[in-house]
Amino acid sequence: MPSTVALTVARYRPERESEPSWETYEVPFRKDWVVLDALNHVKDRVDGSLSFRWSCRMGVCGSCGMKVNGMPKLTCATFLADYLPGPIRVEPLDYFPVVRDLVVDLTDFMRKLKQVKPWIIRKEEKPPADGEYLQTPDQLDAYKQFSMCINCMLCYSACPIYGLEPGFIGPAAIALAQRYNMDSRDEGAAERLNILSEHDGIWQCTFVGECTKVCPKHVDPAGAIQQYKLTGATHWVKSLLLPWGTR
Amino acid sequence: MSAEPHYTLYHPRWYRRRVSVWWWLRNRSYAWFVLRELTSVFVAFFAVVYLWQLRALVQGPEAYGQFLARLETPLFLALHAVAFVFVVFHAVTWFNLTPKAMVVRLRGKRVPDRVVVGSNYAAWLVLSAIVAFVLLRA
């Protein structure tokens, strides 16, 4: 087992350079270290100017997404041991503007997420005194998978469509829209239909399927989009045949 | 890649990478995906040949004989062989993707993906058998 491993990290220091460059650090190799541990080692002991995002280091917060040897990964769940003998290449996620080093700007996603109204919409809110909206385990099961999304953006970085068509609403936002559409307590599917079934919605997706492969929480955004295509197409046929029935 | 960074209001020096024309060679599943998209060309090829066959049929026995003779030329045999491989690839990948788009629930439980895919193949076999039966009977 080696005592060190080479970590090649993309650096971008906007005050100094106009495009990213590579810097290689020798970091101690430990069996129980993940890429994020190695990055923290560099920041603490070698070069304090290295910038990256992280928080929970346990696959829940979704902030440490980066590309490791070309694949989008949560660096807190990517073990150095799986990349021996190295070097291990760490880059910022694709298709988002790089702010600095490994930090990308997510404003575009935040805006799109809000557009799909990822919250429970009720035609009429019942007063809190009347109690909760009840749900059976089966009803929960219908959307639970899609609710596991942690907004880590690995799926956007894996989606060539998002890279080529930046207007595309994208995998996570559509999966989250579907999470609410399939919630038995929600009545907002018609409101989400407009944004989801327009040009930059589901129909941009050509089912590369890579979003589902890289998803660390097994959300299956590609599945969510294809299922919604079926819903969208059915709705379109219905609106042709029964123009009064879809209101 | 431009030397000048892209300027954005309040964030003057964000770096934006441009998508390479060769993005689909970057990993194997992207390449398979592009290949799968390309199969549509061969599906269209079969459709055009079929329309051509119908036209020949309408024009009478002589035209139809000419059509059949044309199909037997090496060029068309080779084209058909290549197109067949692509169309099978198209069908197989399509069947394998169906459980993603169709979630079938029976008595509250999700039907396993294997069963959804399997029923597609079963239907394919049955339909092919029927077509073979009709054609070979004559």
C-alpha cells in the first residue's frame, strides 16, 4: 500500500489567471480517507488558498460535488483507495461557471428549482386546527425516491444536454417537480405542467440516462423525466380530444 | 478557449468552459447514447424502402419485379444488413429503457424492472412468430 497519493487539482484564481490550471499535491494515503479528506489536508497543511465547498462530510448536504477522474462524485463518499495508484484528478462540476478553484455558481439551478414550484400546493389550505394531511405508506412510497434529492448537482454535471442547451430545466429540478406531482397531498400538478412541458422542460431530455447513473441518492431523475413525458403526452392528447376536460 | 474571462455583473471573473464538439467521446455511455440516436437514420431508411415497395406494388407486377431485383443487388443487401444491426440495437436499447418511463403498480407494489422489460421481449417474440407464421404459410 502506498504511503502517499498524488492529487491533481484544478485551480482557478481569477485575480491571477484567466483560465484554470492544474496543481499537484502529494497527500498521505489512508485507507479510510475520501477525496474530501485529502482536499482538507491540502487546505490545512499545504496550501490554505485552495477553495472548495463542503459541509456535512456524510452524503447529506450535497455541497461537496466535484469531478473525480472525470466523473461527477460526492467527494465525501469517494475513497482514495478506489483510485490507486493515482494521480487522482479533481475538477469543478461541468457546465456551471467556476467562481474559484473547485467552487461553482449554482444560481441558474436555484432559479429553475423555484420555477417548478417544489412545495405542496393546495387549492384550499385547511386550517391547522383541522389536523394534518394524512398519507398511507403506499402513497408515500409513490414519490419517496424522488424526495431523496440533495441538490448536489452531479446530475447536471453529467447531463450533456444541460451543457449544450443551458436553458434546459434539468434533471434534479424535474425530479423534484415530480416528487410533488406524485404526492397525494399536492394539488399543483396543473401549475407545474406549463413549465415542465414547454420547450426547455422535459422535451429537451433525450434520455442519455447519465444523470441516474451518477446520482448518489438513487433518485433516478432520468426515470422521473421519462415518466413525466408520458404524463405530458397524455395530457396533450386529452386536451386535443376533450378541450373542456383538462381545465 | 478565449484568453479573456467572461464578465458577469458583480462577479467579474467567472470562468465558463465551453462544451467540446467531441463531448460524446468522453465516456462510453455518451458514445452509446449518440449511437442510439443515430439508429433513427436506419429506422427511417427501412420506412423509406417500405414506402418505395408500396409504390412499386401500386404500379403493377412489372414494377414490383424490378423493385425485388433491385433489392437483391449487393449494395442493397449490404445496406440492409447494416440497417438491420442498427434497428435491432434500437429495439433492444428501447426495450431496456421502458421500465424507466413506465412504472407499473400492481396491488400497491411496483412491478420489478425485469418483468416490464421481459414482457416487452415476450410481446416482440409473439408478434414475430405471428408475422413468420403468416409469411411462411403462403
